[in-house]
Amino acid sequence: MVNLLGFFGHVVYSFAPVMKSLIFAILVVPCWICPVIADDISLSILDKPASVHRDAYGIPHVFAANRLDGARVIGWLHASDRLWQMDLLRRQASGTMSEVFGRDRLKHDILMRRLGLRRTSAKWWESGRVPKQFRAELQAYADGVNARMARFRKNGWPNIFNELGYQPEPWSPVDSIVFTKYMGWDQSGTDADLWFGMVVDKLGVRAAEELWPLDRPYEIPTVRKQYDRKTSPSTGSMHPLSEYGSAFAAAMKSFDGVEWLGRGAAFGSNNWAVDGTKTRSGKPILCSDPHLGFDLPSLWYVWHLSVQGRNITGAGFPTAPYIVIGHNDRLGWGITNMQADVMDYFIELPHPDNPRLYQHRGEWKAFRRIEETIVIKSEDNHVELIDYTIHGPVINREGGLVTAQWTGLGETRDGLAIWMMNQASNLTEALAGFDQIVIPTLSMAYADVDGNIAIHACGAIPLRMRGQGRIPMDGASGEFDWRGFIPRQALPLAVTPQEHYVGSANGRPASIGYPHYLGWMWDSSYRTRRMHELLAKCDDMTVEKMIPIQNDAHDKAAERFLPTLLAAMEAAKPKGDFETKLLDTLTRWNYRAKGDTAAPLIWLRWFHHYRASVWDDEWPARGLAKRGGSWGYTSNNRRQPMLEVLEYITREHPESEWFDDQSTENQHETRDDMIVHAFRKTAAELKQRSGGRLEALAWSKNNQLYIASISGNADWDRGGHSVPGDSFTLNPGSGGGHVGGGASWRMIVDFADPSRSIGVYPGGQSGNPADPHYADLIPLWAQGKYTPLNMVGREEALKKRGEFNSTRFTP
């Protein structure tokens, strides 16, 4: 029986599997063995016959006479392999989970209705502003999905629908649009400003800016253009509204029931491109690996489409007919989340006598009210009354009226942006597609057959009239309103820079002095620093040589912290044989989180306790309640200051007052006191955990893949593979436990011959646990191997690259 409470709420977000290491033999498994599928399928909605050739992993190569037929066949394939997942994804985006799963999903549905994702998606679709060809392809895709659903309706639905007691509604183009928009929310929505408002209130502006600075030490910006100004503008206007602290806390509860598809320690991504001066072929090489939480089935579905000699391949969502990360015959792109600040909160002033009014710029304005009806399984419907101010929806009234403003509240064209990139044939056309992106903000890495490489900050980033929106602001005065968005032509962009490479890892998008505020919630810079270290010295690169870089397990954070930590312990002296063994293990370590060494686990636990020793005493001493979770987009941040700040005071400012323990009286603790205290705690914890046996702490035993089924049925989970990487490596693993997220799709393309690109993801093409393609890519992925994507434009040439099972679709 399916565990209904488990749907989308159970996902283990740790860190991700990784791959075999620095060997330069290409790790690509050829496609030889193929599944048995139908030879011929009648599909009356087609204009002309089409063919599908599935490789050994069930990855389809679709050959169609025109793009509409291609979209129809892709819709059929998605529905054949992933129909139940497709229905769940559109429900999650539309706020209709409660209809199937009951009251437990009501808070999620209410927030989705407040954000109006489906409402605004439908409005755009019905507006007449959707480009004709894009509209036609989305409709063709929906027709393909619905044709497959009609066949299911006749011959029997996948059993999961029977177990849950419902049948899916027909697919519509709005379903495709709303899920793309939902992923924008998943990658940009945050409660960080609410929490940071409480931090600023209790610590004061000066301390808050010291611990969460806009300009962090050791950062390397994504676009390294230099500016005259040497600092970012001060937060200045962070004047906390102290009397509203309880309102901020209450507003944070709006996120308690939200189900994130990709959040957690694994959240992040890498992408880069090197130009032809660094490659053996003389053409650029592009790499991309977005880091998300893992599920079965995967969020990704891989396919190749060939229409009249034009080809595209890569990974897309099983909700739309376009490739999200991939390449065509002439160019390719990879994405990371830029993590710009695109969401603000406002404290509004309600009328003292009329609850239907609020004040803005000296005038009393009426709330705009929308009534949403949410169907709840086995219960009466829930009616949600949603009030909007000029800023956005009201998300809290307890202790103060709080509204949320987010760039995705209005019309967005992100699906159109992806579709335009699919069609692009040169850099100018690709940049035109990038410019359509609203949410989420992205760092797009680009390469093409003409030799160009580029990286571009994309998306709608607000221009604030005053301040930076890092904390909730006064909404009544209008002084902190948005006044538009940073002009697209002013967003950071680098094209074939003098370094001969570009790349991003969720770090700072632009150099210090960039004239506009972009945000503050970047990931810690250890992946970025390691990426630059490797790419700066790489030469004579090939796809084979890129594999170990994409799978690199070198921990840059350990390299930066451990010498200081070990020096403190050398002065303090270990207590007993077990502490001595731990320190000896770390002293001999090469900072690679892989294999049977215990060093990664010892380091990560020591660092965990060191961070806690330095910071956890500060918050209660200043009246700030301890909270779980994390600011920003990765759980690595926790509710603690930026890691680069801790690195700076550890390495360069050991006398910092932040090392003094506020919970002790008549004592003044030092940095080394914190280090030693944390190590003793780590040693005691690990001794109890291992029984004093170092072999029990081996990373291979403590960093193992675990991917849960979205059904909540543990019988459908998969894993058990030992994988390299940890919380700070380019190729992410865990902090010492299950690896439930990380590199969700890996792709490498040499533009000397794009048809020989390679890729892999931890999952399988099918959503059916009984299907051989449910999880057959996982062993490949866990070993650091790839499968050829074989973007070949002629069917005869494709078949020479291996064995394929073929199906002919006829009208």
C-alpha cells in the first residue's frame, strides 16, 4: 500500500553521489542491450510518420517531420514513462495537492494560491501574447500527452492511480507553463529576509553587516569585470522595525508546509566552459551539473529530437517539450542558480477602523481580494480569501500585516526563454532567449561551434527606491518600493574573456563595485575557488579530461581550515590513543573526500562543532531565538554567519571577540579554546559512534547514496552505493550520512563534434518500479561513468552507434 503521507514530503536532501576519480580514460558505457517495446503505434494526431529509437537506457531518439509532430511524440513518451509524476508536479505547482492527499497538504496549497502561479500562467496563456509557434508546440505536446492518456483510459491506468482512487485530468498547455514557473519559485522563494530582520533587530546593523557582509573575503565573482568603486553600497537603510519581530516569526510559518523539490545541502550547481585555446580539438567544451534533491523518478527526463536535420538533446522536465539543459547542433548551455535577491517583505499599515483598507504613500487603498477554493480529499472544500496590496499577497496578520513581493507574482515567460534557447543558432539568438528569463535568476554558461564561450546573469532583479530589501521594510511610506528592474543590458555578462574560461558555482555574480544591488545569499565560495583553480591551469582539454574535474572531490574548505585547527591541537596535545589516531589521520589526508579514509568524516564533524562553538552562544546572549533550517538556498549555511567570515577570523583575526563564549562568566575564550573544545566533542562523538574503530568511520561507509521514491513506498527506494564528495566539494556528497541530493544531471559537450556529447543522471527514464529503466542509470552515475547522448541527425547513422529498439508512429 502506498504511503500517502510520503508524497513529496519525505525527500532526503543531503548531498549527492559522485564518481570515480582522476583517471583519464573516458568513462562512457556504450548502448548495447535494449528493452522490448512496440514496433508500431497508431497516433492519429500526427501530420506525418515519426520514429523513436530507444537506447539501452530507454533514452528516446525522436525523428519527426516537423516540430509539432516532435512535440506530440515527446508528450506521448513523457506520459508513457512518467504520467503519475507529471500529475503530481502540476498539482504541486497549481496548489491542488490536498485534492488527492488530504489536509496534510493544505498549507502548501494555500501558499501556491497566494503566489498565484496557476492564475498568472493561465492569464498569460489566454492573453494573446504567447508567440504563435511556441503556443502551437505546447498545444501539440498536450495533445500527445492526452492521446496517451486516452489509451490508458481504454486499456487501464497505471496502478498507482487505482491505489489513490482517482484518474488524472487531461493535460493542458497551462500545466506545462505553471510547472516551469513553479521551478522558478522553488529556486528563488525564501524566508531569509524575515529571519534576517530579527537578526538585525537583536544584533544591530553593524554586527549584522560584519557577520553577513555584502562583500565577503576570498570571493571570486562569476563575471570579473572591474569597477571603479571598491565596495558595494552599505545596507544603510536597514532600520529594523523592532515591534514587528513576532510578525516576522509568524510570517515564517507560512513556509512550514512548503514542499521544495530541490532544496537542502545538495542545492547548488556548477557550470563552466573553456574556449578552444584550452582544448585539444580547438573548439570549446561545455560542462553542466545542476545540484538538486534526488527522487525516483528523477525530475529530469532525457531525449534527443531530430527535425529536418536539426537536432537537440539534453535533459528537460517531463512536463514540457523543451530541453532545459542541453545543446543543439550549434550551441549549448548549462545553468546554475544565481540566487539573486528577488523577494522582499513589507510591513503594511492597515486602516484602524476599516480592515479592507491599507495605507500607501499617504492614501488609503482597498485590498484586492481573490477567493480561492481548495478541494480537500474526504472533507468540505476550503475557501481561502487572499488579500493583495500594491506589493503582493498578505502572508501574515499576526502581530503585524506582512506582505510578500516576488518577481514571479506577475506574468513570466521562462518556458518561452528555454524554448528560444532550444531554437537558437548563434550567440545573439541565445542571448535573446536568456533575456526572456524572469525567474529564477540564473548564471547561464554558453559555448558554440563558432568558438564563443560566455556566461550571463539572467532574470528580473529589482531596483529598489531605497535600501536593499535584506529585511522587511515599511510598506506604507512607499520609500522602499521597487522602481523597476535592472536593465537587461546592464546585467553581468562575459564573452570569451581573457582567462579563456567561464564558470559559476552559485557564487557572487559580479565584482565588487557593480553599480546595482544583486543580493547576498550566495553559496559559500569553496566550490567556486576549486573550480577556478582547476580551470585556470587546465590545458589540452578533452571530454575525457573533463570527467575528473566534474567529479572532483577535493574539499577546499578543509584545505583552508584544517592547518589552523591542527596547529591548535598540536599545542593542546591529544588525550589518549583515539584522539591521536584522529589527528594522525587528518594530518596525512590529501583533502579528497573519497575512499576508505576516515578523514572526511572527522573533519566535517570537527568543523560542525567548531562552527557551533563559535556562534551558538551569541544568539541567546542577544535575545535571538534559535531556529532550525538555513538562510539562503543551501542547508550548509544553517542559521549561522557566512562561512567566509569564520574562515577570515580563524585564519587572520584570531583575537576576534566573536570567539569569546557569551555563556561563561569571568572567562575570555580564544580561537584555540573553541578549536580544542570542538575537537574534544568530536572525538567523544566519533568514539561512541565507531566503538573506537577508525575503519567504521571510513568515508565509503558513511557517504552512501539513498534515493527515495516519491510514493513514500520504501520498497521503491534505491541506493547503497558508496560515492565520493562532501558538503564542500565540486562534486557534492553528504556531511556524513545518506547522500540524497547533488549532481542531478551531468553533461559534457565538445563542440568539435556535438553529436558525441555525454551525460548521466541518478535515476532512470521510467517511473514504474517494475520497469528495467526505473533506476538503471544509478550504477553508471555512482561509478562516475556516462552514457553517450548520440545526437545524430540521420537514423541510419544513429543505428551504427549501437543497438536501439525502434517504434514507428503513424497517423
